[in-house]
Amino acid sequence: MLINNTDFIRLPLFIKGKVRNVYDLGDKLLIVVTDRISAFDVIFSELIPNKGVVLNSISAFWFDYTKDVIGNHVITTDVNQYPKELSAFKEELEGRSMLVKKIDMVPAECIVRGYLEGSGLKEYNETGSICGIKLPAGLKQADKLPEPIFTPSTKESEGHDINVSFEGLCDKVGVEMANKLRDASINLYLKASKHAESKGLILADTKFEFGISNGELVVGDEVCTPDSSRFWAMDEYQPGRAQKSFDKQYLREYLETLTWDKQPPAPKLPEEVIKKTEAKYIEAYERITGVKFK
């Protein structure tokens, strides 16, 4: 079943993201992960089969796996435990949704980088630093960094998020909160990265979002999915070039071959690209969780 719009849910829409539609249930939220896909902040008209189920299932796995590091917003992913007004939509919601606590989100994207790639690579090549963190000279694309670094960005309602220094984050959210965000992000990355390596994957970088629940910092949104992270195949890892990815980097690389200005409208995706993108999401799920995708 492919899901794009979720208008069949007769509840107040809390927020509509590029991929997730979130509904307001008072002190709780219902997150529904659609099969939409975006790249370069542009949403495509084509849907990726099984993408929503894969993303939701990967996040559910990581939320449970990292709950000893920090609490999270998940109440349940079992549709049988959802409020009765959602019982008519069990089939549509099964596997691609979660009921979560409504938390006060901190306005920051908390990015941790263990390897040099993406916008971090671009900034390093220009300045020798990332978000004000000086790095050794002579690093190549995809090189492992001496230690994971915390490189936050602002959370923008429209357009691209903006990388900031740690001091800039302190100005935005306060010194105490910035320190908590950095420590939680690094600890989450270290635990997730160690698990990924046990499955033959490198977690090159990832993004976390946090909020406050009952006065405590908790992780929300999604955790270490192919949409928020770069996963590479460990047995094919070779610094100095782009790596084989299990994320939507494959789609980005295809789009870079086109004469597209990365502005709406998005170009039409060929069937082959849709199928390969689906396969990469499913392989990421199977390797991370160790469970065969059904």
C-alpha cells in the first residue's frame, strides 16, 4: 500500500513535513510516515514503495536500542493500542506510524559527524574547519575524523537549515542546553555507530532532534534512518571517493547527473531509480535490525 496524503485521518493536522504527517491528539501526537521522498529540500511527485514502513521501523528500532542513553517520545507503535478514533485506519497505519508524547522541541538540528562528507566536506575544503571546529590538514573525502564532532544547525521553518558554531548554538538555546544537546548527540552516535559496525555498516554522520518532556531532555522525530544519516558498506569503504550508500545519497547522485537547478518542480524519477531507491531503504532496514523485511 502506497501512502501519500493522509486526509482520511479526521484529526487536527499538527504539522505536515516533507515525509511525515503529524496529527494532534491533545497531549499526544500521531506520526504517520508517508512514502514521499525529498532531495535538496524538494518533494518529488513519485512515491517510493515501502519507504514509510522502513523509516518508521528503523526509528522504532533505534528508539528502543538507545533508550538507556536518553529517553524518547515514543508511547507505542502498536496500532491496537491507539485511541479508538483511529481504529478504522489500522490497515493504513500499521507499520508506518507511532503514537508519541507531545514534547517542546528544541529549535536545533543536532548533527554528529564521524567521517568527512557532504556539506562538512565542502566547508572543510574551503576553511579547514566545520562549524568552527578546526580539523587536521590533508583530510580526504570520506576520511574518518580523529573523533566524532558535533556540528549543529538552526532549525528553519522554510528553506535550508544553517550551520552554526557551538557558540552560536549557545546563543540560541543557552549554554546549559547546548551542552546537554552536544553530550546526548555524541553518546547516541557512539552507541548507534558501534551497533552499525557490528552489522558491517559505517554510520558516517547523522542528525538528531530533541525536546523537553516533563522537564527532561528526550530525543524525538526520527533516529538514524536513511533520511537523517549516511550509512556506508564497511567492506567497500575506501577514503578519497564517494562511498556505496544505504541512504538517499543514491538519489542525490542520480539527480546531480541532470540539468536541474534543485528548485521546484522536481524532475520525474525513472522507474529504475524508484526501484533502486526502494531496495536501498529495505537493505538498510535489514542490515541495521537483522530482521528480514516483510
